[in-house]
Amino acid sequence: MASSFVDKARISVHAGKGGDGAVAFHREKYVAAGGPDGGDGGRGGNVVFRVDENMSTLMDFRYKRKYVAGNGANGAGKRCYGRDGETLYIKVPRGTIVRDTESGAIMHDMSDGEDWIAARGGRGGWGNMHFATPTRQVPRFAKPGLPGESHDITLELKLLADVGLVGFPNVGKSTLLSVVSKAHPKIANYHFTTLFPNLGVVYVDEGVSFVMADIPGIIEGASEGAGLGHDFLRHIDRCRLLVHLVDVSGSEGRDPVEDFEAINAELREYSPALSERPQIVVGNKCDLLGEDRENIEKLKAHVEKQGYSFFELSAAAHTGTRELVQECARRLKELPPILRYEADYVPPEPKVDTSGELTIEHFDDMWLVEGPWLQRLVATVNFSDYESRMYFDRVLREAGVFKRMEEMGVRDGDTVSMYDLMFEYKD
């Protein structure tokens, strides 16, 4: 039933691989082999998330699950650098939460409208021009590019609205939104007319406005996933103020007090913090009451006893709506800004199987160390971070790399090259 609205999606993103460095020589008289002039490979393309204000669902991710950025081009002779891989931009609605699928941790909150790099492209490999020294004038080797980052990601849409309309199905939330804003939600006299949240901007006075969301009707058991359940309760998470609509007309034979308590119980079950969110209670469909005001008086006494503000309203007849939106604007002035989720994702320490093949070559005072597992390790380590560098050193020692080099005659001060990493060997 909720198929027309998608607010959760799982995708994988893969940044581009860096291009390989080139082995090339410049043809010049009296220069050995013409002199090395192989250029570096281009950097792989990043995967970047970008907010699209015209998107309101994650429907685009229902059928496409894999997103891959462009690879960097290889270097060439005459010190020509390879072109960087094309950046891949993934458009998402404002308010999308990006999570790491495995841990569930938040990687980023796409609420501020800024682009965010989800996966960085691999660095390009160095061409042989980098490896020329006075004693090694003809380097016949270059470095391959490094792979880009990859992540399994879960996207979760949490609408950005100041005010959330909550209540049972068919209590008049869509009608109220259509009356106080320029939104045009589908309205009909049956349950679950609203299958996905609608947003509308409510203009109160010059320079005073707020965003209101019509959240699909909540039913008992929603906090456990019944009905539309969690699919839409999550959209109230960010709302600073809740407007709780209750049908006081008795047209469906329901008790307004019981309905009010049932919805609040669902909010408490879903999120205790949400149940404590400021709330204005509205008795709607007052135009259908006639002379019998027992229902509305009973509800008013019940909610005011609990400290809630109470408004009488007939959204269909446009009565009481002006007073309600003015009260919403007044309350919003006193409330903190819309909630933004802080990232709590910590990249795991890379797990690398060091049992694979590793080649060590020696050219004068230069040592080239290469292998598939070493390439993966170099690509995942942040060498600007001390702890990461210590981890890298520990993996190499445990894998016996330095021991092998010592057995092959490495000396203090020799240069060690591991892909685009170059350092001086110390005993």
C-alpha cells in the first residue's frame, strides 16, 4: 500500500580507481635513454551526494542499487598526467540520512544542502619521472593507481518540517494542510487517503512562515510496524511542534479521548523523546457537532489537565485555522531549530589478508614493494593520522615485509616505494 512512497533504500557506492603511472623516456641527445618523462595517472572520481529540492522520495533508488564513479586515465609520455575520473553525483531529497549499512551508524545528514563526499577516488599511480636520481637515471618502472573507496549505504528519508500533523486516519490532516498552505494533497473520505507525507509552507505574516507536514494517519500498533507504521513515524522525528488532530464529531462512533491517548501511546512506544515534543491538540470537524458539545468539552478538559493547548477547528469550513497557525508561529519562535543528526560513524580498521603474494625489487638504493594486499592496505590507510600510520607499520612487520628486505640487504637511508607512498628506511 505504501509502494508509491519510498523513504528507505539500500545502495552500494564505488569511487573510481586511480590511473596507472607511465613508463616513458624523452628522446634527447646525450641523455641516457632520453630521460624518464612518464606522467602520473589521474585520480579516480569521487561519489558525491547532492541535495535536490525537487525530490521528495527515494523512489529513484528502488531499482538502481549500484553507483560507480569514473576511473582515472593512465599517465603518458612527455610528463602528461592522466585525466581525473568523472565525479558521480547522487541526488537525494533534503533531510536524507546516510547510514553505514553494516553498523547502522550515521555517516552524514543531508539537511544543510551542502555536497558530501561518500567515497573518495583512488590516487593515481606515479610515473617513472618520479624515480630518477643521480645514481638511477633510467627507471623502468612506474606505479599502478590505487582503488577507490567503496561503501554499502542505507538511505533514510526524515522530512524537514517545523510542524507535524498527527492523528488517526481521516481526521482532517490533509484538509487542514490544503487550507493553510498551497499544498494540494489528495483528499477523500476513506482511511489512508494519504499514503506519503505532504509538505506545505504556511505563510502567517510578512516574513513569518513555517513548513508543515501532513503525516499519514497513525493507527494502534504503528510503533510495532502495523499499518504504515515505522514508514511514516520517522518523519515526525525532526518536527519541532506536533499538531494533534482529533475528530470530535463522533461521525465514526469513536471516542475522542481514547483516540488522543492511543496516538500518544504510539508516539511513546516509537520514541520517548517524540512523545515529549511540544504538542497542540485540535478538536476538528466542530461544524458537525450541532448542539451536542459533550465530546469536545470532554476532550478539552482532558488535554488541558495534561498541560496541552486546545483549539476548536473546522478545517473544511475554514474556521479556527487562522488562530491555529498564529499559535504555531508563536510557539516555534520559542523552540530550538530543527534537529540535525550528528555523524557517529567510525571507519573500521581495515582487515587485510597478508598471506598473498608480495614482490620486492631492488634498484640501487630504491626498493619497490608491491602486491595485491599491500595495494588494498595503502588505499585504506590515512597517513596523516598517527594511529593509522602505526597500524600500517604493525601490519608490515607482522607480515614479515621488513624482515625480508633486511635479508635482501636493505640499508639505513634507502628509499622504499609502496605505490604512491615513499619513505626512508630506518633500522
